[in-house]
Amino acid sequence: QVQLVESGGGLVQAGGSLRLSCAASGSIFAITVMGWYRQAPGKQRELVATISSGGSTVYADSVKGRFTISRDNAKSTVYLQMNSLKAEDTALYYCRLQVISGYGYWGQGTQVTVSS
């Protein structure tokens, strides 16, 4: 069984920064892609950023230049550094871990609220 525990969300003023963390535990073998997604009220869940086991990254256009994704393979942890936050970044942020079989695990979500 795999568990993903997210932390680091909270309330911040526009222009501020937050750092999200997601630590995986349990029977994990051959993690491939780790990533962050978000879902705002009334909207569909959307990709924020992903990072492969080799360090290749993908970002949503809306966060390029402001967010940075990184991972610590030894700790099975993925991070999301969020700078220059905007009100439209307000959402529930989920981490996702994909293993070599293609199966994906989701965290429970951490709330990020940006006040304008």
C-alpha cells in the first residue's frame, strides 16, 4: 500500500511564496513521474507540473517562471516551490506519483489560498 502525504499549503498574500512537499511511503517500486495538480472550486483538476525520474520537467503555461518542481528520489519526495503567487493560484493542490506499470497514486490534497 502506498501513501502520499502532502504539506506546506496555507494562506498567503498575492506576491508571496509557498513550498509544497509530498512524501511517499509504503511498497513503492520504480517511481517514474511525480507531479502536482490542482483543482479550483467549480473547475476541473489541471496539471501544474511534473518531473520524471531523470529530472525532466513539464509546467503549465500559467505557472512557468513562477513555480519550480523538484524531487528527492532517496526520500521519495516531490516539492513545488511557488513564487509570485496570484489569486488565481488558489486551489486544492494534489500530488501524484506514477510507477513503472503506469499506475498512479494520489495524495489527499493541500489547500493553497492566495488573497489579493
